Amino acid sequence: MINSLNISNFRGFRDIELSRLSLINVIVGDNGSGKTALLESLFLTGGIGPEIYLRIRAWRGAGDKIQFGLDRDQYEALWKEIFPALDQNKAAILSFIDSESGARELRIYYDESQTTLMPMDMNVRTSYESGDIHPITFEWRTEKGEPQKIAATVTSQGIIQLPQTTKLYPITFFAATSLVSSDENAKRFSFLSRRKRQGRVVAIIRSLFPLVQDISVEIVAGGPALFASVENLDEKLAVGSLSGGLGKYLGYLIAIASNPKGVVLIDEIENGFFYKKYGDVWSGLTTLAREHETQLFISTHSFECLNAALPEVEKDPSLFSLFRTERKQRECIVRAFGGKDFLAGLEQRIDFR
């Protein structure tokens, strides 16, 4: 389990340390206060490569297409929002300490020792003395093994290249604005099914969606997808067609069950669920996370959703922590509350948001 998290010079965070992490970590706060950025810091530290940030950027609606013929101005515009106040002169440093694997750190910076010289007709000479591109570099360090540097290099034709690292941390991110991947869900469910570990997931789904009798992987138009057996229907229905909320919830449960002792990040958990379902959603997630020792980081804007967690927090407050993000002028800060404080606030109907 991740015991502590440090964020330095990333998005709105100048320098914060969170040391009261639990199995289930709930994050609340106003728009623009850093909830999603906190989740992103964990996801980025987990690995893959520079491509992972471009994926996050697309989830935020900043565009998912990169043109050919990038010059220095356009290249750096892709990465500027990593850094507070768009100041790219100081490295972003993200790190956490895992109870088993130890410390893991990610540094994001421009490597001035590497340069791509762009042709004269591709340079944008506005405020720059040179059109040379220094590649953004993602450098991961762990307690075991050598540091691994992965740079988003650019060819002399302005084509960006995005290699990946092989030293990955078991972490999954469900962004608020992205659809749960049908293909990825099918692969994870198949992994569980082959090992006869899908029964618990199906049982939790049935408690929330009583019409569903079973879940299976089917091949449609050459691709795998999850289908549900439904009462009084002779043919199975695609999970997403039956209910968007069902598809999302199933994705969360499958990720938890297929990632024991890993981490699952969920941004805006309330999306896609009727408010009367919130209690069951918390119950299913908490039960499965406890069984598989999978750590959860969950953000929410909803007062109703937050209060629906009360029965689960009452069972064992030590499983929970609450973090409230706030923006003070141009800087984001985080206030931490332990499980007992979280429980007391829920019982008194305090609006932590």
C-alpha cells in the first residue's frame, strides 16, 4: 500500500506531503482545487512514459491529436501545464513510498544535454533565440534498480516519439471524462474468469442491478466485449447498452479484483449513478478493496455521495482517510482527516467539501 505521497512543482501544487494514506482515500474539494491533479500525480509516478501525460491531457479535453512538423513552441505547449504558473524552468518531482517496494520517484524536466536542431523553415522564432528542441524527460527512480530516463524526443521532421518504461507500478486510473474501455474490461474479466475469480464481482453487480443474472465475455464484430444475461430475455445484452452506470461500476470492480495489492484511482465516483445507489456503490467497492488489499483513491463533488459512505466508514474507520483540496490564491493545498474524524464529520452531517 502507498503510505505517503509527495508532490513538488506539479500543476497547482508547489510542495505538499501526505502521510495519512489508508486503504480507501476519499478526496473532496472545489473545482480547480487539485483533486484530479492529486490523482494524476499518483498515476504518472506509476510509470509508462511521456505518453501517459498526453493521455491525461486528452482526458482533460486539451486535445488528443498531435500534428506532424512540431516546432519548439508547439512542442513545449504540450507539456507546459505540468508546471505551476507554466514555469518550465524547475523540475516537477512526484514520489510515494510503498509498504512493500519502498520509494518510487518521478522527475519531469527538459534535458538540455539533448538537442534536436529543427530546419529553419520549421522554427517559430517569437520569443526564442533558437528553434532547438530540448526533449521533456521523465526519469523514474526506485529503491531497486537503476534510474530509467524516458524522453519524448522529436525528429528533425518534427515528429514526436514516445518510448515507454518497463518498470511499471500496478495502478489503474478511471478519469471522470473518459469512457471505460470495453476491450480492457473484457480482458480483465477474462483474466478473472479463467481463474474462477469472477464470482464475487458478479455477486456485487447483482446486488446493485438485480436484473443481471450473469456476466460473460462475448465476441462481437471480431472484438471482445462484456455481455449480461438479463431476466426474461433470451439473448444477452452488451453491458454498456443495458446501463452506462453498470458499465462503469463493473469496470471499477474488475480493476480492483484483477489488481490485488495494487492501486485504483477513480475521479468523480458519483458520475453515472442514481443517488439511491450511492450506498451500494460504496459497499461493493469497500468490500472488494478489503478482500484484495487494493488501495483506492476516490474523488467526489457530491454531498449525497459522500454521506452515503457513512455505513462503510462506521464498520471500520481505520480503512478510510479524507483529503480536502483547497486553492489559496494560485497554490493548491491539501487538508488531511483520519478515519475517526471522517466518521465524526459524517455523523454530524458536516460538509467536508
